[in-house]
Amino acid sequence: MSEFRIHHDVNELLSLLHVRGGDGAEGYIDLLQKHRTPYVTTTVSAHSAKVKLAEFSKTPEDFLRKYEELKSKNVRNLDPLVYLLSKLCEDKEMLQFLQQNAKERSESSANTASTTTTSYTLPQTSTKMSMQELDELRKKLGNVTASSNAPLPAEVTRKMLRDKHNKKNPTQPNPVFPNWVYDRPALLGDFITSPTPPGDPPVAIGTMPMATQEQALVEDLLFVLIGVDGRDITAQPVLGRQNRSFIVDSTLDMSIKELVNRILPVASYYSTITRFIEEKSSFEYGQVNHALTAAMRTLMKEYLILVTQLEHLQRQGLLSLQKLWFYIQPTMRTMEILASIASSVDKGECMGGSTLSLLHDRTFNYTGDSQAQELCLYLTKAASVPYFEILEKWIYRGIIKDPYSEFMVEEHELQKEKIQEDYNDKYWDQRYTIVQHRIPSFLQKMADKILSTGKYLNVVRECGRDVTCPDAKEVLYTLKERAYVEQIEKAYNYASKVLLDFLMEEKELVSRLRSIKHYFLMDKGDFFVHFMDLTEEELKKPVDDIVPPRLEALLELALRMSTANTDPFKDDLKIDLMPHDVITQLLRVLAIETKQEKAIINADPTDVALSGLEAFSFDYIVKWPLSLIINRKALTRYQMLFRHMFYCKHVERLLCNVWISNKDFRQYSLHSAKWFAAAFALRQRMLNFVQNIQYYMMFEVMEPTWHIMETNLKTASNIDDVLCHHTSFLDNCLKDCMLTNPELLRIFSKLMSVCVMFTNRMQHFTQSMRSERLSLEQGTPTQSEHAEEAEKKRLTTKFLAEHVDALQSDAGFEATISKFDSNFSMLLLDLLDKLSIYSTNDCEHSMISIIYRLDFNGFYTERLERMAIERSQKAAA
């Protein structure tokens, strides 16, 4: 069982039991994965479990009847379920919990029903029902029940199957038999029930001598054995899937009647088999059932030859009732097995793989009975031929030709061009899928490999190459599974190698990934410096005012004038202006399938227009078949990482610009420089924070993770491994860059916002100082520019030194810097505290290096320890 299946089943069970609290599903999943063993339910353990459950049940007969009914319908995993239930019966504590849970659920549903529904009472009648009326009512109810449980007529079933197929394949309608095939019952070979023709009543056979009775019964039996009513033995009409029963003349001698009743089951088996063959031979029931009925028809020919030989003996007067019983006995076992298989296939409504599963299970169940096993083996081999023909085309050429929807792999109409548009990778996962009930039980273990083999070859075929496995051999059913397992393994290895070589060598997958890394993970430093210098003014504009072709031209210029010019795939890089900023995009993605999803999606858009910088992102053109790996889902993850790092780089540039502009102030000897020193110190702390975060993301997260992925790609044996390694790389990068944790993401975004607001405030102050200086320089009287240069500078400096304190005091600048400092420190402490918690509790050890980098001299250690003590005290309280 896959990890995904375990997650799904545990969550379903918890929701059914209404279990809340505790460790949740994850705790149970971890326990299951630690303690699970490859246990296979055997026939012996299933039988003992069935007996144990029957003893535990209050109505053992009903339980056994239901078990046999499900068994006849070939229900999957029935025996493992019975074994599990028997183990639950032994656990008294579990039983008490389940009883209590059921009681609570019934009470809650009763309370809900009482509050939401109106109760009705039956009107009281003044008269009582008579016994005759009661019997009539019982008969009517019985007829209604029988009609509701009765199967659909054969023509209705055929029409439903035909419509289902035609809906799926409108260009290839199913062939159908002409109506006269079904309208002439005499062609079916089964009993025709008709009213007794008028005439003199026949003489009672009981009045005849014993020898005459025996001869008459032998003649009747020979007719009945081939589906024709006799004079003294007549067939009863059947409803649906009932077994045929017979009426024997009541005046018949008891000894003869007893022997007749021993032979009549063969006639009942014949009727069941004949009806099955005639019904399932229709095209609508698929090729497997058609092949099965053809094999049964061959066996029935031998049976009819035997009956013809017995008729020949009867005409010569050499056949007595005892001889007939003797000759018919070897055939009785064969007919019983055929009828049992026919009934099971009919009840289970089996087609394709489910029919083969039933036949395979029957073959194994008859171990020890060589004749019965040989018979079932013959039927299974014959029925599996069309199924294996479909299998061969799939695993050897990557083609599905399944006109009757019998094969385990189902094809869905999906366009590969949509991979670059949709935020999912459903083309690879959903173009071809496994249909569980169509998997023959003897191919269950190989189902995933069969699916993958055909998918790999199909991808190469879609690229215009005709591929055929060189080790292609005919697949034949055998009780020794190793024979076809080896063939499937060879086909799988070939398909894996063909597609992997095609992507790695001809389509240069690794080079493509390196190209994406250059741009989305900011690998090319000179390109980004040049690009951000060129687009700085353009990206400051509101996104609606930006002209995309101008950005594309600037991108082209930056690519040509940097080391990125050597990248052969640089022309596939494009500009993309997103509708949301990166934080909103990440929060929307993280809210998928959570309680907050609806609120976030339906939230009103912000009134603040996005700037070009906030909306900016790269996009990348990827063509088939590389789009299987680099799909829209993967590109969106790359975009998230890029936008996050690009914004950090933008904030770093803003802080560096503040540092450059602040250098001008050093020439002024300010009277009160306390606020000025505080602003400089805060700017340096912010710059230290942003640069360390960038270093952490690029050199401690992305580079090591990238090298791990590159190493894994070299050892990958198939395309699924490549997909897994690539997805794992992106997931680890997103997680370690704090982009999958909404709490850390919100704190980080606030820190970035504080840094941006601080730079804006500092730039505004710098511009005020420069404008003041310019006005002073223009207003200073000068007689000679060269002679008065020093004096002008001295006067300007003196004036600014005297008035700058008043300027900043009037604007509340000192209080503003102090507020920025307190907000930044509080948010940074909160971030470090949360990182400490996650690195300890969730074992995210990579994040702890951020703490060591930002708190390298223990500046925040004391306050972090104090916060940890307060948190533990609250938890204890």
C-alpha cells in the first residue's frame, strides 16, 4: 500500500469515526508505517476469521449468507477485511470504543433529525384489517421487493453498455447483433416455457409398469439434458439469475424419481451455462467474456456429443436409467464448475480484468483437484488472450486499443498543450490512470509498472517516434507468474531507458534546468545587476502603466550584455506581470484545501495598485516533452522563489542607496547627532538582516539542494524518479526559504515592509536636506566664483549644522526612527523565536542557521531566552 493510500484511508476512517484532537492523522500514519508488515491473507486464515465472526455475530446465518454473496460477486479485499474484523472482535477495548462512538453518533443524528424534520403519525383507523386483506398486502409487498431486487432485463443492460461505450468512443460505435437473434428463443438452446397445448390429458406415468416408466423417463431425461421439455419432466420458468428447477410427475415410482432427481442438476447446469453463453456472447460484454463463452461453447459441444451418443444407445434399447446415471457422472463435475463460474460472472457483473480475477482465483482454489484445476486453467487461458493482446500493445508500443473498456489502464482526453497553462501536473498523472476493478488479481503487483511502461513509450510516440520493445514476446497466462512478470520487467526497463535517454540526451533536460536556475534562482549575478539597473525606473511605475514590450526589450539587452549571453536557451525567458504580489500568491496557494481558502479567494482586492516591481516575475517557454517535468506547477514554484528573492534584492538595493546618500551628511558637524547615529545603526542592522537572509537562501538552501538533485538525476532510472527528485528539490527550497509556513511568511513580509518604509523616510529626509542646501547655495552672494568657493561652502555647512536639529525636531524624525527601530526589533525577535520553535519541534534544522547568522554575537540571545521562559510558564499554567 502506497503512502498516499495510507494517508487517504486514515483520514477517511477518522472522519467516519468523528475522531478529533490528539496527534491527528499524522500520528496514526507514522505508527502504521513503522509497524506494517507484508502480510498476505491466506485461505486458511480467511476461513478461521469467517468462522470466528460467525460465532461472534447475533445472526450467523445472515452473516454467512452475505459473505457468500459478496464472494460470488468477486469483491476485492473481502478476505483481508474479514480478517481485520475478526481481530477487532478480539480487542474488547476497541469494541467498547466503537459501541460508544456508534451510540453518540446515533444520538446526535436523532437530535438533528428532531430539530430539522417534522414528525408524522399514522392516522388511526376505526376498523382492523382482515386476514384476507393482510395476505393480499403481504403478497403485494413481496412482489415489490422481488421486482426491486430483480436484475435488469438483458436488452436494457446491453443498451446501457452500448450507450456507455458510444459516449466514450463516438467515432467507433459497437457492432450489434440483429434483433432476430434475440427475438427467436428457439435459437438460444434453452428451455422454451409455453402453455400446455389443448387436447386429451396424458395418461399418468405412475399407472404404467416399472420398465415402461423407466424407458419413458430415460427418453424425457435425454430431452431435458439438451434444453427441451419432456412429457413427464418440465422446466419451471426462471426469473433473472435463478437456477432452473423442474417438475417431475408426482405419480412416478419413488425409486425412479430419486434417481431422476440425481440426474436433473446436470440439466439445470446446462440451462445456466446456455443462458450465460447466449447473453455474454454479445459484443457489449467485451472481448474477455466473449472469449470465455467461446471456450465454454467448445466444452458444451463435447457434452452434446455425449448426449447424442446416449440417444443412440437409447434407440438401440441399450440405455437404462442406471446406465444413464453412470455415463453422465464424469460430465456432472465439469458442468457444475462451468455453471458455478457462469453464475459468479453474472452475479458480479464481471467484465475484462474482473472476469480474469475470478477465473484465476477459481483456478487456485481448486488446487488438489487436478481435473477441476485443469478445466479452470483452460478457461482462464482462453479468456485472457484478448486481454493480453491489449497488454502487449501497451507495454511494447505504448498504444491502448481497448474498445470495450476492459483493460486496467484507462485513457482520458487531455491536451498536452495545457501543461503550460494549468497549475497542476494532471496530464502525467491523469492522462492514463489505473482502474482498480479491471486489474486481474495475478497482475495486481505489476499494475504500476504496466502503467508506467506504456506511459513512457507513449511520450516518445507523441514526439513522432515509433518505438517497439526489442524483447517483445507473446504474453501467455500461466500459474507460474514469473513467466509474464519477467516479460513485463524487460518491457519496463526498455521503456524507462528509451524515455530517459530521449529527455536527458536529445532534449537536454539537465541543461534546461540549469538555464532555469540561472534566472529564477538568480544564479547569474552580473545579469541581475545590469537588469535591475536598466529597469529600475520602469518597475517603479504602477503595473497598469508599464509597457511590457519595453520590459522585454530591456531584458533582451541585459541578456546580450552579460554572461547570460552564452546560455543557448536564453530566448525562452519571458517577462510576466502577475495579478498579485508574492505574499498574496503564496498565501492563496497555502490556503488550498484549508478552512481559510474560501475567505482568501473571496477577499476584496486591495485598493493599493501594485507597482511593477511587486508584480514582476519571469516566465519560461517549455515545449513537449520537457513540459512533463517543467510543467506549470513547477514553473509557478520557481516563480515564487524568484519573486521572493527578487524582492529581497530590491530591498537590499534600497538600503544600499540610503547608505550612499547618507555619506553626504558626514561633512556636516551636526550639534546633536544622536538621532542620526540611531538611523545609521538601524539601517546597518536592516542591511545585515536582508543580506544574511539572501545568503542563507542562496548558499545554504538552494545550492546544496540543487547539487543533491543533480546527483540524484544522474542515478535516476526512469522519468518518475526524475519527476520525484525535481519536485522534492522545489518543495525543499520553498520550505527552507520559509515560503510554506504562513506564520513565518507574514512576519517576514512585515519586516520587509518596515525596511522599505524606513528607506522611503530616509530618502525623503535626504531630499529635503539637498533641496535646502541647493536653495542656500543659490541665495549666497558671490563676487567671484573661484575666490568665494570656500566661503560659500563654510556658510552652507554652518547653516545646516545650526538648523538641521530644528528640521528633524519639527518633523518628529527622532521619534520616527525610534518607532522604526522598535518595530524592526520586535518583528525580528518574533521571527527568531518562531524559527527556534520550528527548528526544535518540527526538526527543521536548516532554519536554525538563520538564528546563528543574525545573532552571531549573542545580541538577541538574552531576549530570546526570556521569551522562551515566558512561553513555558504560560504552557505550564
